[in-house]
Amino acid sequence: MPEQLPLTALLNRIFGGPVTALLNALSIHPKYPQAPIPNYLSMEILVVAILFLLFILVRASLSVDRPRSLQHIFEGVHGFIENQSKEIIGPHSEMFTAFLALQFLFILLCNLLGLIPGFESPTAEASVPLGCALVAFVYYNYQGVRQHGPLGYAKLFAGPMWWLAPLMVPIEIISNLARVMSLTIRLFANMFAGDMVTLVFFSLVPIVIPVIFLGLHIFVSLLQAYIFTLLTTVYLQGAVAAEH
């Protein structure tokens, strides 16, 4: 059985039995029935709980006259993503801001979680970036269908000239599917490498030098969360634009 983080061990102790029973009922047999909840899933649950708590705190302390620092941070993130969406997508991009902001915050917290002793970055596990990429893929395609209708959105894959449709349709389909792989590999590779480098230098030189790599890890975490959100915004623009 793989080593469990303290939070993972606690969740498996409390919920391991019911989770294993549920998986067996669905004909899914976990590799470790006594510990069906892996570390990356417990870390994701923690990130969701942190975000939920932060949202409650911000909502409870909203103020126009005397906004607190937490409100300033969330307003800054919201405003930055909203302005970026307007520049890339154009008018009526506000409807996508909530999804993009939540995506950014979730990935950022997942990336940064590994800096805390006793925790690890769930995005350093390939299945988590893959899940984020699939959510983005489904979301921007759904918005494209919602904007143009099923037939209108399908026409975007055919290109501007009908006689090129037999060539353009498979290229566009492969290109869209490749976006999932691209988003997944970019986020996973960077966070996995960042965690490994930080761990190695902490084990070799426990003082001073690792601080530099911690700063680098924070920078990479911010950068990768931003790039993931930026690319999702670009894909949204292509899906909802009047022309492809």
C-alpha cells in the first residue's frame, strides 16, 4: 500500500469502508480496498474545502465602504480575469468570468499546496491536470453549442470554404482533442518537476538554498495557473466567436 498523507489516512479511516462498498457496487474494484482514497484526491477535497471557506468569509464580510484585504484579493483576481476575457473574447465575456476565476483559484491552490509540510500538490499527479483539462474542454464546447446551436457549431469545424470541409473537419477534431493532452502535459510536467526539484534540494541542503527553489515553485505555480486559464479563455473565444 502506498504511503498515505495524514489527511488521506484520516479520510480513509472514516470513509474508506463506504467508498470501497460504493466502488464495488459500481463494479469498480480499488487496488487497495482498505485505502480507496488516494493522496491526490484528499488534497483536492482539501482545496475545495479551503475555497468554499474563503468564499463564505468573503461573502460574509463584503463591504463597499471598508473592504478587507481578502475582498481586495478576490476582487483583484476577478477584475484581472474579467479584463483579460474582454480583450480576448470581446463583448459579453462577463458570463465566463466566474468559471475562469474559479478554475484559476483551484489550480493555483492545488499547485501551492505542496509547499506545506505534510501535503502535496495534487496537480503533480497526472489524473488531476487531466480532469481540469477535460472540464475546460467540455465547458468551452458546451458554450460553443450554446452560442451557435449544435449545427452552427459543427459548421465551424468545416472551415470557411465548403469544398475544404473533408480536410478541415478531421483536422479541427484532432486539434480540439489535442488541447486536452496539451493542457494536461503542460500543467502536470511543470508541477511534477517543481515538486521533485524542491524535494531534492531540501534533502541535500536543508537551509538557505531551498528557499530559492520555494520562490521558484511559487512563481511556477502562479504561471501555470495563469497559462491554463489563458488557454481556456482562448479556446472559449474560438468556440463562441462568430467566425472560426
